[in-house]
Amino acid sequence: MIRTVKDQLGDVVTVPVFPSRIVSLVPSQTELLHDLGLGERVVGITKFCVHPKEWFKAKTRIGGTKQVNIEAIKALSPDLIIGNKEENTKDDIEALREIAPVWMSDIETLGDALRMIIEVGDLTLTQDKANNIAQSIRSAFDSFQSSIKDKSVLYLIWKNPYMGAAEGTFIHDLLTNELGFKNVLSPQSRYPICDLNDLKERPDYIFLSSEPYPFKKEELDELTQHFPSSKVLLVDGEYFSWYGSRLLGTAEYFASLQALL
């Protein structure tokens, strides 16, 4: 049996009522599928789907998020593929639609992430678990009290060249609407290249993400010298950019991070 749904791009997708061979193209959504209890129903994940560890070791890996192995996915005979507008390429998604139904997420805000969790629960007939996860995340963020006022931040995701998170990203939404920072890269959008010497405003804080570029103490020391008036911190990028069930721990992580500021 099949049914028709809309994904977060507004596209109509015809999916099985009970998808039993799912391929996930996004690490944060793979972790969500695990926490929804899908077990053997997920047959393929990317090489970046490091959570949970047991899936990373046991599941078939189908390439990267932007370099999908189309033939490897075809060999798995999936009946549902779950991707994301930002993390996957348009060409790959169009090719995959010739193989199986593709449901796409589009996440820029916490609200988008909560809707995705609920909709994936509906897609996979795990509505109760999905609703509980979404409600727990919402409750945790509602209980979180930000003490940040009139402080600015630069959130860096890459080096050589330096790139940061600006408007229109999930990271920006969490930084500004949940933590209360002013993003010094506004009103730029997405992930602009940053010439650190040309910043119009010296940020109060510089966050060096653990992913996708694994910033370490070496870069922290370099940027502390470059920006002596800024406080530079290494931060866990998963809590800022993973929009699945990892969000269950994000508000608590933000509270612990806030204590260091």
C-alpha cells in the first residue's frame, strides 16, 4: 500500500505506508531514525553518520552527503530515501528519485527541526516516539534561560579559507533566537568566506566548531592572539547543527556553555 505526503520542500511524494528499506543521507536524521527505534528498517547511511556507533559499524555506507554512491543505493533496493536540501546535492536527489521515493527536509529554524521530527515519525509509523522527542526538545528549550544580552558572536565552521555561519542557517537561528547573540556576519547569508581583518565589528565571542572543520587548540590560540578583546571557545558543533534527536541535549549543552561565557 502507498500514500501521498508532502515533504518540507512542498514536493508531493508517494511513499509506502510501511517503509521497510530506508536510506538516510543525513547524519542528524540517521540518529533520529535510530532513536525512533527503526533498527533493521534502515539499510543505508552515509560515511558521516557516526551516531549511533553500532549503526556506523554495521550499516551499509553509501558515500558522503554530497558525494552519494547512486549505484550502492540502488543495490539496496530502498523503498524510502530521506535527504536534506542543504546537505545533499540537487543532481544526486534527482538521480535518486529514479530509484525510490525521496523525502526532503529543509531546516533553518528550531521550529523546522521539530516539524521534521514529527513528519519523519509519521512517515515511518513511529508517531508516538517522534511526538515525545519533539515535545521533550521543546520543553527543554522553553526551560532554558539565556543570560546573554547585547553580546556578539562569530561562529566559524571552516579554515583555509575561514567560513562562518550567517543568516538563513540553523546555526544562526540557535545563536540568535535561542542563545540571544548578535551574529556579526549578519546580514550575510548561509556560509560566507570571512576575511578576519575586514570584520566591521570585533565579536565579543568567537566559537570554533568541532565540525565540519575540526578546530583545535592551535586555532584557538591563533585567533586569541588575532582578537585579544574576544573570548574564543571550542564548541561542540553537533549541538549547534544537528537537527534531529541530538537536540534532546542541546539546551543542557547551551546552559553549560553559557556558564563559561
